[in-house]
Amino acid sequence: MLILALVNNKKLDLAVDGFRRAGDYGFKLSVISCNPMLGELVKNGKVGTMEFVFRQITKRRVDVNLITFNVVINGFCKAGKLNKAGDVVEDMKVLGIMPNVVTYNTLIDGFCKKGGAGKMYKADALLKEMVEKGVCPNKITYNVLIDGFCKADNVVAALKLFKEMKEQQITPSISTYNSLINGLCGERKIDEALGLRDEMVGLGFEPNIRTYNVILNGFCKNKMLEEAKEMFDDIVKKGVEVNALTFNTLIDAYCKAGNMNKAIALHQLMLTQKVCPSVATYNCLIGGYFQEGNLGAANKLLEEMEEKGLTADLVTYNIRIDELCKRGESRKAVRLLDEIFEKGLIPSHITYNTLMAGYCREGNPTAALVVRRRMEKEGKHPNVVSYNVLIKGFCEKGKLEEANSYLNEMLEKGLVPSRTTYEIIREEMMEKGFVPDIDGHLYTDSVSV
């Protein structure tokens, strides 16, 4: 009971220490004490300690139950250790403890959060398995899968599950609709998204701020700014509590459309509504000012951001690097790369590719290669965009053989050429009378169509 008391009083380290000592002295603990400790370890992200405690519990022959296994499976899934979670499922089956809907939901959520076609296939297979085993999927099961498929850009599969969910007499929740609306907006199917919104309202669900933000983002991505502003005004009129994301979505759209006056007006309204601008707000505005060539206003916002105690993130640096490179000041941009590391941030492919593109635009692909070497040294491998930049850079310098070598290198690394790659090959090589020599690959002009 001492361990349980320590856990309940949030003294987790002491609880674990007590657990270790109990083992040293040969005291047998009950599952009543162990389960809450495992749960708190998972909650605090201490998955390594959780695994140690679980292995010790098994070794000490504590009478574990379904809750024990579900907690441990949840811990491994949260840490992305799906193979280990699967092993625990097999362990519980050996003991005659069968997975329940919570077990399956946890595993499905783990695979969905990992994302990607392969993981979603596994998540869907788990749904089929649970049905075969007589475990009935519930609302959580379907919501997790629908959200996972939408995030994996497979709205067709998500809609199929949505239909199946209703056939099983399981009432969708607002989360179900929000996931589907988000997926449809991502595929630019605004009318279908709005149709689902209307269906949701018809069932008595009041759209929440996430619903509105998702649709607003859909309008903005489709450059339907009038519709977006109309919806925004409607939200405010209804008294729905808007957040920074609501403002940022519309501000970003106005900035990209070159309408800085409306973007600034929204920024002012944001302050009036007592919604604190975030780093993302400033990033949108700074990028907008750089786009229209107003460097003074952009730099003023950078200073204001610092004064307000907001720390520049990687996006801020990427925007600044992009601007310097476009102005032909790639050497200055590289200094910002050093600053990124000083601030404890990790550069992305966008960071490095922007710098390489900057040097190539200045007619210095050799300097771009220096950036590439630094990128590799710092743990990032060139992607298709990186190679596109280098191939084009060397082509524009008239060094077509070197450009050809990077094309071959890209293919050897198993990277799939993009449409841009084929356009570069056609415009920068073939139209100039140079036919690329691609080792071990068949290239025909029809590929570039």
C-alpha cells in the first residue's frame, strides 16, 4: 500500500524506488499497487522505466490482469514502439488474457499515429481481426481509424468506414465529422465538406471552433477568400470563441494573396479580441512583407516579436533565409544557419534546399555542394528537391555532364524523380541538345510528358 500511496501523492520516483527495494527484500506486491504505478509512468512519458517495472512484475509472478497489459501496450504505442506492443499482446494471450476493445483501440491508435500506407493497412487489419474475434468496435475505434485515413490522404477509405459505422448503428460524433471535413478540404472537395457540415448540424451537432478552422483552411487553400472572410465574420457574429489558428489561417491567406492591408487589419482585430498573436502569426506577416518587398516592415515585426518574448522558430528562420537567398545574399543566409544551431533548433530539408537554391541562382553550384555536404554531416540526406536544385544549378552553368551525374546519383539512391525533375531534363538538357546518359535506367522523352 506504501507504493500506491506514493503514486497517489505524485511521488513517482520514490514509488519506483520502493518497488525496487520490495524486489530486493523478496516482498510480493499486488496488482492494485502496480497498475497505478505503470499508468503514471506512461502518463509521464517514462516508458523505459515502465518496461523495467513490467518485466519485474512478470518475473516476480505478480497476478497481472487485462488492465496491466492495456496500460503497458498504451505506453509502448505512445512511444511508437509498436513491435514491442505487439509482443505484449502475444504475452497476454499466452496467459489466457484476451484483448478487449481497449486493447485493439490502443493498437489501432498507435498505427494510425505512425501514419503512412503500410501502418494504416495494419490498423485496418486490426479492425478486421477484432471483429473476427468477437470484439465489437465502438465509436472510438471508428473515430481513430477515420482520422488516421484522412491524415494519410485516403479519404475514400475514411468515408467507407464512416458508412460502415452508421450501418453498425454507431452514431458519429463531432470528432468524426471534423476528421472527414478536414480530409475532404485537404482534397479540395469543399462542397462535399460543406455537405457533411450540414449533415452534422441536421443531427443536432453544433460546429465547434475546430470545424470552422478546418473549413476556413479549406476555403483559403482554394483561394476562396471571400467565402473565408464571410465565414469568419459569421463565426464572430455567432459569438464563437475564435483562437489564434482561426486568425492565422486567414492572415496567411491574405499575405500570400499580397493583401497586406487586410492581413494587418485582422492582426489588429486579433489584439482587440484579446487573442494573443503566436509565432505563426508573425511568420505569416513577416513572409507577407518580404513578398511585397517591404523589408523595413518585416524587420520591425521581427523586433516586435522579440520584444513580446516570442522566440523565433525554424519557420521564422526559413522565411528569413529564403528572403536573403532571393536577394542574392546567400552568404548572409548561411550565418542564419549557424544561428539556428545556436538556438537549439534543427534545420529541415527546406532550410538546406533553400540555401542550395540560393547559391545556384547566384551561379555558384559549387557552394551549393558545400551546403549539401554540411547537410549530410548534420544527419540529413538529400531528397528529390535537393537533387532537382543541383541538377538545374549545374545545367544553368553549362555543366551538363555534372548535372547528369547528380541525376544518376539520385536514381541510384532509389529516389523517384518528380515532375520538376522531368521538366528540368527536358528544358535544361534535351532542348539544348544534350541527351542524358542514365546508367541502368531507360529514359525516353515520353516519360517527361
